[in-house]
Amino acid sequence: MHDQWASFASAYAEKPWRPGHVDCCLFLAAWAVWLGHSDPAQHLRGTYDDEEGFRNIIERAGNVTAVVERCALSINAKRLQRPLCGSIGVIGSPSNIHRQFGAIHDGEGWNVRFIHGVHRMIATPLAVWSI
């Protein structure tokens, strides 16, 4: 799994940031597709093109966990208590929905797709799934 993760992270980091196509939450869906699943975020892809559009989706859902969970359930992902290499999750603030991020665990820590690539981030896991 670690080799798959390294290949994916390198390939995805090179893609230009494009909300609604390449961003922190669609990063998780792209990982699922890389692993052979159907696109769990197909219903979101291309429906927004800026930060405001993404924030509106999160606010309507209640938080990032609710958005990611809907996607995760569509590919039969299983909730976990602790992450494994390749697990997806939502990390960040339990109370501030604008400080929550989709992340992928590399076996040692959480990785988030930011504007300028994929970087490790230390934050509290709010929800974790195995895909």
C-alpha cells in the first residue's frame, strides 16, 4: 500500500489546484479511484469552482465529515478507530467547519492536498475510513 500511496501522492501533487476538480476533499475521491473504486465524489465534481462554492456544500451538509462520509459509504468504506496506511479521514477542528480537511494517512501521518501540493499536517482526526 505504501508504494501505491507514494505514486499517487507524487502524481496528484503535480496537478494544478482547481476547486471542484483538484482540492483537499476531492483528493480523497481521487485516491479511491486510483485504488480501483468508482468515483465516490462524482456528484460533487465540477459543481463548484471556488472556495465559496465548496464552503456552501460543507455548510449545507453540516461539516466536512458528513460530505466525506456520504462519498465513503458509496464505495463501502468502513469506519475505523485508528488510521492505517491508505486510510482516508477528516482532520482538524471539531467545531470550526472551515478548519476541517480531507486527508490520507501514509502510515505515519496525515497528508492534505493544499494549493501548492500534498503536505503532511498534524491535526486531530475527526473520522477515519478504510477504503
